[in-house]
Amino acid sequence: MKNSRLLLGAALLLISMAQELVHAQTAANYPSRPITIIVPFTPGGPTDIYARIIATKMQDHWGQPVVVDNRPGGTGTLGNNLVIKAPPNGYTLLFTSNSAHLISNLLKNPRPYDSIKDFTPISIAIKYPMYLLINPNIPAKTIPEFIAYAKASGNNLNYSSVGIGSGGHLACELFNIAAGTNITHVPYKGAVPAQASTISGETQMFCDSVGNSQPMVDAGRLRGLATFSDKRVATVPNVPTLGEYGLQGLAAYIWLGLLGPPGMPPDITNKLNAEVVRIMALPEVRERALKGSNEIVANSPDQFTKDMGQEIEFWSKIIREKNIKED
């Protein structure tokens, strides 16, 4: 019996050592074949653009093809499910946004996946704050003036968004709560019609990214009142934050980040993380991000996980308070 236990212990030790050796070899040789990055959006949007930047830089650095595969559908669910079911070997990855990966999932009942536990977080690449914009014909040039105007208008003001559960939708509701206004949500199918509705005056407010809407502000077709950020955005230094007007706790960001299937080996996860950090530090990538009013994050897997946990708590509160439900 004693010999049997010794043999079993030795066998388990050998298995453990073999597993560690396989992992080490895997990390050393990774990648040895093409990588697929799934993007749960159609081509051409910011998520797709940054996925392709990262894919190109990875391919150049590692000498292996890195292919972006656009799989829109179910507000991220289709692409996410493909990654969840993929082998956790680092050859199938997900590049997505928090609006698709995290916020929209909070509206589903039952939830199709756990945004953290069913994935391996690798790194957030960039983030950008929401930007509160209004139709320029409204007689308000500051946040206090707009709040007073909205309250005097009763329930007659509307705001547009790219869809229910989008970052812009929840940011505008965050503003409603903090400002004590009751501006009504009108969802559209995409950023172009949502922006156009506020330009035309069909809706009066729109929460968007600085990069997408500032050209319309510069052209006088929209008026930018404030950003949902911790500090002023470098590309629009004259635009105050909501916090400067006394509306605290209204930092609302959209992030774009890289994740893998659940259970990826830490060594491969860390190798991918180091690659994202390297790419985001490249001068040409950094310059492009900053010109688009984006903030480079390039954080660690542990910090990414922590950030998502805090976000889930934050947005869940808004969703419950405003009773937001998926169509």
C-alpha cells in the first residue's frame, strides 16, 4: 500500500511537471500558426479599425498571419459565443467594446454569458469618454443653461442613441439622473442616423464620442457642452467636464479591448498582453489614438478584470434605476 501511494505521488508529480513543460513550450513557440481575432461588429467602425491595427502589428512582429473576422449579431453575442467555445490556446481571440461585451449583456435575461468568467481578459487597448451634444438651435451654451431649458420644457425633449443598451444610451440616462431631467430616449440603428437626428432637431441631445462628433461641432451643426470624463479631453480643451459643473461621478467611457476564451494559460495571456502594450506604445499608433480623442490604456489582465467588475456594478445600478430592458 505504501509503495502504491509513493508511485501515485510520483506519477502526479511527473504529470504536473509535464504540464508545466508543455505550457512553457507553448508560450515559447506561440504563435506557430495563424491567429483569428473575432470582432462582433461590421467592418469600418472604431472597434474594427483598432482590431486591424493590432492584427497588422502582431503579424509584422510575429511573422504569423493575424486575421480579423467580423461576426456581428445579437449585440456581440454571436461573436462572443464563438470565442467562448474556442480552444484556450490563444489562436482565437475577441476584440470588442464594453458596450457590446458588458453593458448589453446586463440587459439580457437570462444572461447568455458571464462577461468576466467566460473569457480571459488580456488588455484594454484604448478608451474614450462620452460627449454630451445638443442641437445648436437650443438657447443653451452651458450645462446649467441646458438643464434649466430641459426642465422648463417638461417632457418634450428627446435624445438619440445608436441603440438600447449602448454606451451613449446609458450615458444620457446617467445625465438625466444627475441633472434631474426627464429627456426621452429615441434609439436609432447606428451612429449616423442618431447623429443626424440631433443635427436636424428631430432629437435635441446626443451622447457620442468626441472623435465622431467634433467635426460636426466645428461645422456648427452640433454644440458640444461637456464630456463624461475625469479630466478635459486634449483635442477639445475648451469643453468642460460634467464634474466641473458639479455633476460628480459621471465618468462614462467606452473601451476597446482584447480577450480570449476561458482558461487560457497565463503565459500565453501575458505574452499577448505584452504585445498589446508594445503596439499601443508605438509612436504611429499612439499618435492616431490621441488624434481621435482616445486615451491609451494598455493595462494588465488583472487590472482589466478588476475594471470590468467595477463597471458591471456601476452600470447595473443605472439599468435598475431606469428600468432599462432589451427590446
